[in-house]
Amino acid sequence: MPKTKTRASVKKRFTVTASGKLKRRHAYHSHILTKKSNKRKRALCAYSTVSNADAKVLNEMLGR
């Protein structure tokens, strides 16, 4: 059976932490920042972990 290819788009957007969880960036932090509060922009700047429901599919895409 052939090996599954890693999805390049997923490889660029997610990183795996030491504990095996997937780390992701928040959306809505690239443009139209003038109307957003500083608190909201600071929160969007931080990384977050992927939910367990999505992690299963993403791990398959990463070939894990």
C-alpha cells in the first residue's frame, strides 16, 4: 500500500507541539485592524490549539 502524501497547505499552517497537540494561528489579524480594539488584536496575535474534533482529520492530512 502506498504512503499517504502530506498536505502542503496543512504543513504550512499548523505546527506540532512537544505533547503532540496542533498549534494554529487566529484568523482576522491580517487587515482592517483600525476598527478592532487593542485587546482583541493582542488576543488574535496569540497561538491556540486545535480542537480534538478537528485534530483527527488534520493529523491524517499531516500523515501522522
